[in-house]
Amino acid sequence: MRRRLRWVFVGLSGFAVVACILTFTGLKYALEPGTENVLSRTRPSPAAYDLWGRTFTRQEADQLLQTPQGKAQLSPANGAVRVDDALLRLGRSSFYKETFGNEVFLTDVVGILDGPLRLNNVTKAILALRGGWTTNLRVEVPETVRIGDRTFEKGSYFDTGLDIPRGAPVPLGMRISVSQWRVRAGITCALCHATVDITSRER
């Protein structure tokens, strides 16, 4: 009996912790594929510095940094940005995960999750892939709805054009966030500028 009560206490404590996290700090998730799962894995010979669109190779930068004038030219105060591995990692993460706050507009204003594209039927469609992939997630329409000049009947399917990499829990380029028990969906650059490759390893 004590052991059962202990497990109940542990379970309730865990639920309370998760509830506190979702209420006060929230949760955000967007898929960032590992570098081994993308075709564009590296950027060959990145420029050492970028100054308002003008790039400097490593050799040019090394030469300029030998003089006070060159150091001033390539300083952050002058608008110069050092392009290194850390910056490229930041850019990659932003490409896949950063929404620039569009969750509020898409969810609260446009109502992206209030129409046929709801969290439960999108999740159901992803689970139906059984760990597979698609370049066009087909989602079941939860109720008869008219979009533009087309009517989608309840129980039919509509094409979303959303990419689902193999085994992914969310569409590529979509970030799901939970804050104060409100679920919101946002889009990142990857939604339009990345896709599942259908010619090689994903086939």
C-alpha cells in the first residue's frame, strides 16, 4: 500500500512540475534536422567578415587586422560581423526554429488552429504516416467547411502541402508553443525554404 501511495505521490508531483512549467515558462518545439540528415551540410569557405553586405575572405581580414585602420573597419561598432562556426550554427537554428513571434498573429488573429487545420487532426495525420515521410500531409476535415470557392465535407481529406521528414513529430517549418495552457502554432523560414528530399535517402 505504501509503495502504491508513493507512486501516486511521485506521479502527482511530476504532473504538478509539468503544469508549473507550462503555466509559467511555457514550452516551444520546432524540428531542426541533424546535419547528417540534410543535403546542404556545410558552407564551404565561409567569409571571415561581412560589412554591410561586403564580404572579406579570411586572408583579406587577417591582412586588414594588422593595422589600426583595418581593425576599425572590421569592428562591430562599424557594423562588421564575424562569420564563424558559431554564427553559422545560430543562423541554422534560426532558420528552422525562429518564428519572430508570428504565433500570436497566426493563432490568435488568423485562427490557424481553429479551422480544418487543428492540432488533433494534424497529429492524427502525422501518426498515420507510421514514422514515414511526406511532402504533402493530408489532413482529415473535422467538420464541413468552405474555404474560398471550395467546400470540404466532414471526413474528407485536404492537401496541406506540409512536409513531414521521416519520424518527425511536427511539420517541417512549424513551431508549436504552449504558454499558460494555450497552444499556438507559428511558422519559420524552413516552411517555405526547405523540403523533404524525395529523390534519395527519403525515398
